[in-house]
Amino acid sequence: MRALRVLGTDPTPSKPGPGAVPESLLKALELTIARRVEGLLAGDHRSALLGRGTELAQVRPYVPGDDVRLIDWNVTARTTEPHVRVHLAERVLVTWIVLDTTPSMAFGTADRRKADVALGATLAIGHAATLRGNRVGLVGFGGDGVRVVPPRQGRAGLVGLLLALRDGHEPSDAPMRNGSGPSPLAEALRQVAGVARQRALVVIVSDFRGDRDWRRPLLQVAGRHEVVALEVRDPREQQLEPAGTLFLVDPETGRELRVDTSDARLRARFAEAAAEERAVVARELASAGVAHVALTTDRDWLRDLAVFVRRRRA
């Protein structure tokens, strides 16, 4: 099954979509996420509140007004005094997916575009995050600003996510204007910090290109929530092929640069600078306590995502 057909759109050569999503691998991802993510999923999260749930908090003597259905008959029989079981309340997990739709996401030189990988990762996380009645919301950011889709529960949440993706979360081809305000990612994280009131899982799906003014709002979000960064890359962003004279265009600003890719020293400097730039991004994420994995357009992104989540669980 292809994810774009779920959205009611057939893949095209210019928009090939995330590719085939094997049912077995998707189920493995569901199970892994359902058992992990720092114990945040419903039934696994140790709430500070007492109430109805499945995990025992304590057994104490019965007092008038207690629900007689909570009487622990084994303890009552041993002590000859009525005792009741008090459970930790189960809490529903809210997952916020922060999706990058800036112009740079339309780039792709391998099997698919970065936007296609981001779409597939969003659908896979959204599918797994709505299990067991949990809720999922979407914060999309790009040239048109930040759009927030409030979290909804279960299948309804997933359908709302699919409709939001279909109706507008596609990278714009127009370069973004330079301005003195915050970058789209920084603004999106500020929005998340404002709308995510209870402890949640925040999954950022982005190429993390452009200004790195997102560190402060990221620290604010990571201080309250579990944050995972899914970085989307294309191999040609890391190294140049010897293809003669080219005009390289920054999709975020529209700036052009003429380069002679037949120059081996230039290609080596480019690869070194690109690797260092990605290393800086990785250090920034790690210093904020954010789990991080790179998904590329020339690899099986779903398998890489499942391996990452499984290793995090271990």
C-alpha cells in the first residue's frame, strides 16, 4: 500500500511519495512505539495522579466512601480488616508531529524527495501514535507560516492528520523571504510550547536547514516533553558529483551560486563543510536532550526509523 493513495493522490514522477509501506514493518513499528517512548503511552505512563488504571499504587485500609469494587479480598482475608486497592491513573499520550514544509523539503535526487520521506514518516508515527486511544496533533510550518491541527483521539485523529496533509502540507516552490523574525522552525516550536499543556511526545520531521535560532524554543519544549528529531537528508546535499559548471540555488532564500563541480578540491571542501554543518545540528539536538535519527531519500527510511525506535527502547 502506498501512503499517497491513502491521501487520495496517485504518485507521479515529480511527487513519487514515500514508497511502499510493508504491513509487517509498520506493525513492528507500532509494537515498538507502543512499548517504548520513555513509558509515555497510555497504560505505561506512571501518573502522579491516583484513579482508575491497571497499575497498583498501594493497598490501604477501607474507609467509608471507598468503592467496594476495589476491595482486595486476599489482603482482607489475611488481615481480617477490609482493604482496598488504589491504582495509578492511566493517562492518554498526546503526540505532536512538527512537520517541515519549507521549500528545501521539495529537493530530492534519489528515489524520492525529502518531502516524500517526511510524509511517510509522519504517517507512520501518526498511525502508531493513535493506538490504544491516544491522540495526535500536527504543527506544519513553511512559507505560509505555522498551521496547527489540534490533537484528536484514535482513528479520528489519524484521519484528521491525513486530511491536513492532503489539504496543504506540501512544500512551496517559491523561495521564502528573508526577514528579521524567527525562522519557521523556531516559530513552530514556540507554538508547540504554547499548545502542548500536558506532557507529550513531540516528533520533529525536518531537514533542519537554514538559521539555527530554534535552539532556545527547542530547549523550552524539551524541558517539558519527550522530543524526537527525524532529520531528512538527500545525498547530494552532502557531496557534489563532477558534473561541470552548475548554478546552486538556496531554496529558502533564492540565492544562486555558480560552482565548477569538476574541481576536486572544491568538492572536497564542500563535503567537509556539509559534514561539519550536519555535525553541528546533531550536537545542538543532543545538547537539548533530543533523540535524533537521519532518514535519507536513497535508503529504506521506514526500516531505519523502526531500527532507531527499537534501539531507543533497548
